[in-house]
Amino acid sequence: MSKRHLALLAAFGASFIYGVNHTLAKGLMPTYIKPFGFIMLRVLGAALLFWITSFFFKKEKIDRKDWKRIILCALFGMTINMLAFFKGLALSTPINSSVVITITPVILLLLSIFFLKEKVGWMKSLGIGIGLIGALVLILFGVKTQENAPNIPLGNTFFLVNATAYAVYLILVKPLTSKYSSITLMKWFFLIAVFTNLPVALPEFLEVEWAELPMRVIWIMIFVVVGTTYLTYLFNVFALRELQPSTIGAFIYLQPLLAAGFAMLVGADKLTTIRIIAAILIFTGVYLSTKKRKATVE
């Protein structure tokens, strides 16, 4: 199997795990653990796993000039991104989270326009507009509350913050993937993230009654730490060695299908007309904004 095929398989694996995670993680909050406490568990667990893994690989020295980028990656990819997602998940629903996250490729394009001065034609501009309208429809006109989702519009807004932070992370981390191994990057990202998350997440982490947790809850927590954190970040950084950030972003489109299917299968969420309309608008916007123009023959 070629490196590109392995990279595509890794990107799919990450999306599959994320799709299941929307429902599993939602089911634990806030009864067993609050959202920020969950983040503290994730970064602590992932930092420990990546540092243990690093002992089996060749040690790499980080260039001094790269530390600023590494800190920013940890800030956007393992702090703002995670805090916003889990806070949004506590307030909103699994299907909403998976729909809003698909706007990441559109945000990636917007950031490329702003920071990289990428030229955009009318089709991409139209796609950006339609995608953003879809996200706003979900936030402004969707169901306001439902069982275990006390403030859906605010939760959906947090999902937008999550998608933006993740897009920034993908742009920042790309140059580093050609210089350092995935393990080296992840061990430093998550170690830094332990300290950047500490002021916000530690109080809720300390509230958890660990000795009283049912075994089912413990297994889901292990899945979130090992699967949704350790494996997905490892898979995505590995995939970025062979694929462009926009290609990685395209795999996010699978998440609503996987998340909605799993959520409805276990009875944790359901589709509504507004969610379907918003999803269609977002998918259309993403398709138009990422569609490549055909070369004209002279």
C-alpha cells in the first residue's frame, strides 16, 4: 500500500472515530464530568501516551525558531479547539456538532484568503457565503433546547469557534510535519496543552468523583482519550505528510453521516427539517468553495 493510500486511510480513521465520539462524549456530560474537566482528562492522558510512545522512537531536537509555531499549534489545536468543542457539545447536540464542523474547509479557505492572499473566484465566494448562511440557519433558527441540550444556539456558536481554531491549527502545523515526526510533534503539543488548559479546566477536573464512576463511563473515557485524542491527532499529522490541509478537511464531510447514523442508532439525537436544510446549505457551500476550476484549453 502506498504512503498516500495509508494517509487517506488514516484520515478516514480519524473521521470515523470523531463521528462516534460526538455521541459517546455527549452522553457523559454533565452527569459524570463537565466539558472542561473532560478536556483536562484528554490532554493529560494524551500527553502521557505520546511521551511513553516517544521513548520507542528516535529523539528529535526542536529548532529554536519553531517553538513559537509549536506553542500556537498547542493553543489552537489542543486548547481553544477542544474547549470550544466540548463546551458546545454540552450545550447542543451530536448531530449539530457534526454538521457545523463541516464548515472547517470554508474557514480554511477564508484564512488562506486573508493570510496567504489566495485569489478567489466567484464560485468560491458564493460557496463561502452559502456555507456561512447554513451555519447561521442552524444557530439562529434551529431548536433552542431539548433534553440534555440546554442552549443549542450558544452551543452551535462554540462549534463555530471550534471549527475556526481547528482550521488555524491545520495551517500552522503543516510546515512542521515535514521537519518532525508525528510523535515528536504530538508529545510537545499535548505537554504544552496541559498547561494552557490548566487555568480553565482544572477546577472541573477536580470535581469528578472518580471512585463513583460506572465501568461503562470509564470505558467511554478511555475511548475518548485513546481514540478521539491520541489516535486521531496521530492519524491526522501522519496524513498531513502526504496530503494537503484542504484534503484532510474534506474528510470532515463524513462526520455528519457517521455521527447522525450512530446518534440515531442509539437514540441520542434525531434529524429535523432545519438541520437537514442547514446541512444542505453547508455541504453546497463547501462543495462550491473547494471545487477546482477546470483548466481551459487554448
